Amino acid sequence: MKAIGIISLTVLFIASVFAGVAMSVPAGKTVDLSEGGGAIIFDGSVHAKKKIKCKDCHPVPFAQERGKTEMTMGDIAEGKFCGKCHSGKRAFAADSDKEENCTKCHRM
């Protein structure tokens, strides 16, 4: 009986790990986040090339599930969400007035 419990817990753990991976955007894949406006396309390969792992952003500050995280450019300017890195220190400043920075995330 004890072995069945251990096996069940192991299976649940493995399933939860793969479920999280299945909801992520792996390198080489994109996700269209345009439903809120702004035509944003997130490209996992761009971040993977910079050695950023999924766990660096998920589940905090971004929820794993699509549509669960709501943010604005104001949030980003305050250093939240994408602004955590895209402040001009670690990565390009997402809130700058430079149009070339806007088009790195937003499709015009």
C-alpha cells in the first residue's frame, strides 16, 4: 500500500511539471498576446538565446496560463512584468520613446 502512495505522488509530481512546460512558450515558438490590444508577439527563442529560462518569469511575475496576467505599459514603466528586465539596465527599455524599442514587441 505504501508503495502505491509513493508511486501516485511521483506520477502527480511528474504530471504537474509537464503541465507547466506545456503551457509555456518554448524556444522557437511564439504566442500572440494581441487580444488586449497592441499586437504583441512573444518569441520564446529570443529570450532563450539570452539564457533566460521559463522559471525566471513563471509563475511570477507572469501566470503560466494565457490570459491570466493583465498588464499595461504603465506597469512596465514602473518596473513590473516585462519592466522587471526591460528597464534599460538588463535589457532594452520597453517604456522608452524610441520607436525601434516599441517594434521589438509590438507589431504595428
